[in-house]
Amino acid sequence: MRLKMWGVRGSIPTPGPDTVEFGGNTSCYEVRAGETLIILDGGTGLRLLGQSLLREMPIEAWMFFSHVHWDHIQGFPFFTPAFVRKNTIHLFGGLNVSRTLEETLAGQMDYPSFPVHLSEMGANMTFRDLYEGEVVTIGRKQDVRVSNARGNHPNGVYAYRIDHEGKSLVYVTDSEHYAIVDPKLRKLAQGADVLIFDAMYTPEEYAGEVGGGPKTGWGHATFVAGCELATAAGVKQLILHHHDPSQTDAMVREKERRARELFPNTIAAKEGMVIEI
């Protein structure tokens, strides 16, 4: 498998001189599992991914949305391949909101918010709402297995695990962790090659000692929680994801340094980074 990072920031895009190194686009990852193109979340990084895919068209892609808060879907109206006929896009999301994934994506493109409606996009799109614990087999060869578990976030969130030919990647975003390692996420991540984890806060930020009040109940975690999950699940590499919009490049580097003291094979997610699994 091959992983490329297109959006690693949380909550809101943060362009500017202080975020150039790690990037300011919101959540979006590209995974190539053999011949299968998988997209994890549709934040603003999805626009850049879409531009890169133009030279490959026609494409067939499988998109998995962790949840439908704005920073994870706001890039979809600007995903150029979705406007091109002959492209096929399979979209998956959890059954954890009041509307289906299709209704939610269409809702952000309703007048007056956006000039083009979802129904006017040219690509062939199929929608699938997933149940917790459901496993789907995808790809033209049906050789990629995607499983899920529910995380801890307001309105719900799904974490995903991708398995292909003995390699595995787990994507856990927007999931708060409390006194113990979440047993569902530990099971999902068990023995994974790569764990992408929402490490939005430092412990001090989460407790409210710096950066405003406490963040308890906001649905995000710290790098310490990520290291604890990675250790408990026996994963090989931890990627710190969903950087807080207030964190500068220097602050993300320091977060990465502190995390490596707890789990040595840790890196902070960075736009444009490619990892071969």
C-alpha cells in the first residue's frame, strides 16, 4: 500500500506563513492498495488530490468519510473528478447522523450555499451507509478489506481499517479518549502497520492549562492517547493527525518530539508526505 497526505489539519483550513511546513488543508488521505484508489475523508485537501487525478481519468475511487462535520466534507464540492462523466466514485459513511451521507453532501451544495447541486455532478456516484462493525470488500478485484469501529465524537464518528495483501492501515480521527484505551479502537488497530490518529491537542491544551479552556467533551484526543493506543495495539508506526488550527509548525514539531519519547516510531502528518507500507 501507498499513503499520501493531502490534508492534515483539523477544524478549519489554516493557510499562512506559520503552517507552511505541515500544511493548512483539512482532512484528506489517498491510499493506493494495489490497483485500488481509496480516499479517506473529503476536507479541503480533496481539491488538491482531485487536481492530481485529472491525468489518470477515467478513474474509479472508493471514498470513506469518518463523519460529516464540515472540515471533513468541505472539499467535496471542489473535487473536479466528481464533475467528469465516465468517472465512478463509491462513497461510504457511517449510519450515525440524522441524514444519510448523500443527503448531507447534497445539503452543503444547496442554494444559496453553492451554485452547483450534487445532482448536477457528472460522475457516476454510488452511496453506501455503513453499520458499526460492518466489513466491506472493495476494488475491481475485490481484494481490499475495509472494516470500521465507532469512535467518541459529538454526532458520531467511524474509524476505518484497510487490509490488503498482508498490509494494514488504520485511520482514527475525531475520537476522544478517556481513562483507558478504547477497546474497540484497540481491536481495530491491532497489529496495524500504520495508525493515523487524531492528536489534535497537547495534554496541556486538552486540560485547559494553555490555549483557552478545557477541551473535555469536544471529541478530540492528545498525542499521549495516540501513543497509548499504538502501544496497546502493537502498531508499527504512529502518524499524528488533525493538527489544531492554532498550532504553528514549530508547535507541531514539538508535539512530534514529545510523542517520540513515548512511541519512538512517530511522525507528524505533513501535506505531500508519501509513505510506502
